[in-house]
Amino acid sequence: MKALLTCLFALWLVVPALAVLPDEVLSDPALEARARDISSQLRCLVCQNESIDESNADLAREIRLIVRERLVAGNTDQEVMQFLVDRYGEYVLLRPVFAPHTIMLWGAPPLVLLIGGVAIAVAVRRRQSSADPAPLTPDEQRVLDDLDSAGT
Amino acid sequence: MAIELGHFALILAFAIATASAMLGLWAWRQGDRVGLMLRQGALLQFLLVAAAFAALIQAFVVSDFSLAIAWQHSHSAQPLLFKITSVWGNHEGSMVLWILILVGMGAAVAMFGSNLPRDLLALVLGAQSLLVAAFTGFTLFTSNPFARLSPVPFEGQELNPILQDVGLAVHPPLLYAGYVGFSVCFSFAIAALISGRIDAAWARWVRPWTLVSWVFLTLGIAMGSYWAYYELGWGGWWFWDPVENASFMPWLAATALLHSALVMEKRNALKIWTIFLAIITFSLSLLGTFMVRSGVLTSVHTFASDPTRGLVILALLAAFIGGAFALFAFRASALRAGGLFAPISREGALILNNLFLATATAAVLTGTLYPILLEALTGRTISVGAPFFTLTFGAIMAPLLIVLPFGPFLAWKRGDLIAVTQRLAGAAGATIFVTILVFALSGASVSLAPVGLLLGFWVGFGAIAELIDKAGFGRMSLGLSLRRLAGLPRTAFSTALAHFGVGVSVIGIVAATAWQAELVTTMQVGESREIGGYTVTLDDVSERQGENFGAETARFTVTTPGGGLRMLAPERRLYPASQTPTTEAAIETYGLSQLYLQLGESNPDGSHVIRAWFKPYVTLIWLGAVLMAGAGVLSLTDRRLRIGAPRPAARTAPAE
């Protein structure tokens, strides 16, 4: 049993590391905070919908190291992002850029809100105008007058 | 033998459902005569599918690997609980669970629906049976769970170890109960559209089904979120993953439906919109169950792995969703608009709620589907992840949360905004005071945290203010107010409780995000680290053999700021049958906050990678959801709205 366990644990060596490792962490806390912030907005390209900050894939580690390298070299957040987009394509960005091909993505929620708001406004206005009762027809007025005179 | 009997039972259920669907949808005008047959048919469908499901469970429990799905997804060394949950830890088996709940809902309608008008009952059961027939057919013809293997394999492959958790026993059944429960609302909507008759009584009949499903879905999502939190090992609780979004969209739509049905029930207005929402909610539930499964959501490419199944799913979705909307477009004009109201009124507030919830649903839907559509149409690949969703969703939710407390204060038909603002002044003062206090004491640096906290406290205090106001505290003697409070209808409490729950969740989300402390480090045995005021000491790391896994266990002593001692033992496991490693985080709850420890890999020098998080008030996130679900249950128990209660109203309801 002991031998089996040892075998099992040997297997672990090939299991990739999980998320940010201690040796990656920058000594400057401000820079590290920026690195974490950037990492959370970058996709791990080989994973299913994970940011490189959460992923344990080797590629994610590689990108995390690049991000820190660029930051240490004095790049701004935008420059780091741009560097990675140039290298890996816009697929790496978890928040897509605002551009012609993403106009419907960014535009859909405001559009729904606008259309819904207008539809509600129109419906309310129509209801209010239809809520004003039509004046009585002469026949109705006569019936009412009869009732009034009968009551008194 | 039992497996063949189960298979036969499912085929029989399919046949009965097909017959019931035809009977109900064609002969509904003879409701009196077909009603009894349909009700018996619904009960029979339930018994037969339950038998089929029992056959599957039996095969998994005795590890009968001649059953193909048992061989693929189970292993004889798995603990009994996980043998059972393996039944729905795969596509075919989970379809049977899904159908079981679907026929269960149908049977419940048949049992409790005796007060429904006969023709409406016939239509509802007919529509429900059509769903059963379609999805049972899909299961039988494209994903048969009863397929056998020959020769029989000696041992099974195992259930994905990440799924070997109590979470799998609770999460899918809850979620499915939520998804599938909306099928009843859908069937009621179809029935209303076909018969062209809809009134406040309709909203009353649909109400319990919406509420029950909503409660299940709320709990299912919260449970799933907590499961991901403790199992995936990095302490995240919501990832805006397509699969999560798929469950969140029906929840948003259903929340809108709950509110619009309220207007319909009380004021006989918003009828067409409510029908529309009922259809949308179930359509999104179908999308949630099946888009994920067809593989379309995760990637366009896995879709090709099983083209027949994926195409059948898409065809079914198109048929039901498209059919329902076609019916809606064709018949909605036959439904007449109801009660009148001013823009500033309870109705107006509920419409605003619906506008924002509908926009939020649309935002999540576009964010989830846009990358797939864009790639299919132009070949460009983009990612839409958490940063997009938090931005758009947050921007839509903020105004909703601001206006939320006003809603319950406004009167039906015509409200007085100025008077309501005055009555909410206390809540506003408390909100600002507490938020400033919190920041004075803690000093968080996250830029949007104050806004988030303000919103959370505002919604929470607003809910309390509503109860105080309704009971008349401060305006009359204390005793009288208390008596008034006790005399308030349960629905008043459930409204306040649900809204309070929203506030609690918001506060939890903001606090856990803004004040989280994180530590990524290497530790030797005997070393200590400090996080969030807690001292964590690594006592030892040892190996142990579990039932079907090997584990490396780290033992920590945690010293709390108050001096208390706790033992925590996170693990890394390896499941040899599938060669899958997992991490088992150790979580200790202190008050409402949690300390989260995770054991990473070991280094050549014998040290271990340790990740630790201190997550202040993180439990509020799920506690808020539980409060919301509790509010739903409370509302269900309101005597006035119990399923049998509206009988007299139902009889006299005018047929429009």
C-alpha cells in the first residue's frame, strides 16, 4: 500500500501547478496588485472560460509571467494588454473591445432598455388617453336625466 | 431484466404522453369527458418514468456494468451515495431525472388541479404531455440510457472525481426542479393562448407553480455557487461561465414573471406581457438544460462530436420555443388589456422592475451567445468573460436596486412619490450612516465598494422600513403596532424578506470582494503565516488512503484573533481509476466570514505551496439567496393564496 501511495504521489509531479504560484509574486505589492488585476481580465487560451489568474495551465503561467515582466519593465496596463493582444489576438481579452464587430454585444442591453422604455411610455400614454371617458351620447344623457328626475 | 423493464416503462410513458398530448390539445373542448383520462394519464406517466429511474438507480447501486452508462460513469469502489448520484452525473441519466421531474409536475397538476376549469386543465395537461413526449422521445431515440454492453466489462470507469461530492446529490435535482417547474407555467401560457381566455384567476393558478419553481431554482443556483466555491479550490463563487449563465437567465426571467404575475393577479393588467414572460422563462430553462448539453455553448467544435443529438436538440428547442412564440404572435391580440393605472403606482414600479430584469436577461443572453454567433458568421473569435458581465450586469442592477425599496410603498393604481420618499427617509438615513461607519472602521480601497454597500444597505433597510411602516410603528402605540405587525398578511412579510435577502446578498458580494485578504506562499512544516488577523500554522503533511482515492493531507492550526484554536485539513487527492487530481479546500466559518485554506503542490525542498483567503461576510451571499427562497416558501403558505383557496373566485371569473 505504501508503495502504491508513493507511486500515486510521484504522478503528482506531472500534474500542473494551480493558479498563481508563490515564485511568480512580485515583491512590489502595488505592481503585484496591478498584475493580478490585469490577469483577471485575460483569458487562459487553452482552458474553458478561465482567466489566467485562476488557471493552472502552463500557458496561463507563461502569460502571467509575461504580464509581470512587462510591468516591471515599466509598461502601463494598456501597453501590457496591447502587447498580449498583438501576440495572441483579441481572443485573449475577457472584456471585448468596443469596435464595429462587437457593437451588438455592447449595444444590445442599452437597446433593450431603450426599446422597452419607449414601449412602456407609449403604452402608458395610450392608456391615459383612452382612460378619459368619452362624453355621454344624447341617449345616455336622457336615460341619466330620467333616473335623476325619478330619484327626486 | 430490471433494466429492460425500465426501458419498457420509459417507452410506455412515451406512448401515453403522445396519446395524452393529442387528446388534450385536440379534444380540450370536451374537457369534462377527457379530463379524467388526462389526469390518469399524467399519473401513469409519472409512475412509469419513476419505475424507469428506479431501474437505473438499481443498476448503478449493484454496479451492473452491462449497462453502458454505468460502465462509463461509475466504479465499484465509489461510496454508495456517489454510485447513486452517478445516475445523473451523465447526459443520458440526467435526461431521465429531467423527465421524471417533468412528469412529476404534470402529475401534481393532475392531483391539485381539480378546481381548474375542465377545458383549461385538459389544455395544460395536453401541453405538458407534449413536452414529455418530445423529451422522452429524444432520450429514447438519441440518448438511450438503457443501452447494454456485451461482453460485460469487469470494472467501470469512474464518475468524474470533481462530481464525487454531496453537491451532485443536491444541486442538479434542485436546479432541474426549478427549470422543469416552469414547464407548468409554459403549459398554462399555451393553454391561455389556445383558449383565448385569460384573467386574474389564471395568474392565481400559475402563481404557486412559479413560486415553487423559483424557490427551487434560487436554491439550486446558490447551492451550485457554493459547491463551485469549495470544490474548485480558488474561492471564487461565480464565474459567469456559460453554464452558470444558462441557469441564471431563467432565474432573472422568472423573477420578472413573479412580479408581473402579481400585477395581473391583483389588477388584471399586464396579461400579454405575463404570458410572454412565462414562455420566455421556460424557453430559457430549455436553453439552459440543452444548449449546455449539445456542446454549443462551450464551443462550436464539441457540437460536431455528436451531430445527431445536437441537431435533434436544436430542432426540439426551435419547435417548442418557435411554436410558442408563433402561437403568441397569432393569438396575443385576442387577450384584452386590463386595469388602468398611473405611471407612479405599484404597477408602474413593477413594470420598471420587469424592464430592468428583462434588460439584465438580454445582457446575459447576448454575452453568452455573441461569441458563438460571431464566430459562426464571421470566423472572428472573441471572449466574453467575467469583466464584461460584471460591468454590464452591475450597470443594469444598480438603478433597479435604487428604485426597489420604493415599489412596495407605492399604492396600487396611483401612488404618491413624495410621500413615499418621506416614509423612506429613515431607511435612507440609516443606510448612509451605516455605510460611512463601515468605511470609517475598515477603510477599503476598492473604488466601487462604497456604491455597492450603499445599494445593499438601502435595499435591506428599505425592506425593514416597509414592515415598520405597514405596522405603523411611531404613528400609534407600540402595542397596537405590534398587533398590526402580527396581523399583516404573510405576503407582506415575504415581500420584505425577499427584498431583504437581495440586500444581504449584495452586501456579501461587496464585502467579500472589497475586503478579501489573500496569501500565496510556500510553507515548511512548523512555519506560521498571518492572514486577516488569523495565524495559520502548518503542523504536518501526511498521506492517507480514501475509499477510492489517495490523498495528501495538510494539518493546520489556526489561531483566531480572539485566541481560539481550530484545526483545518485541506487535501490534494488523486483518483487512480480516472487519474484525476482534485483539491479539497478546508473552510472554517467565523461568524459570517470564512477562512479558506488550500494545499498546493510540494517543492523539492520539502516546502508546500499554500493558498489562503480570508473572505469577510462571504456567507451573506448564499444566506441572502436562502432568505429569498424562504420568502418564496412563506408566500406559498399564505392562506389566501393557497392552491385550493381561490375556488369561489375561479367559478365566478368572467370568461373574456
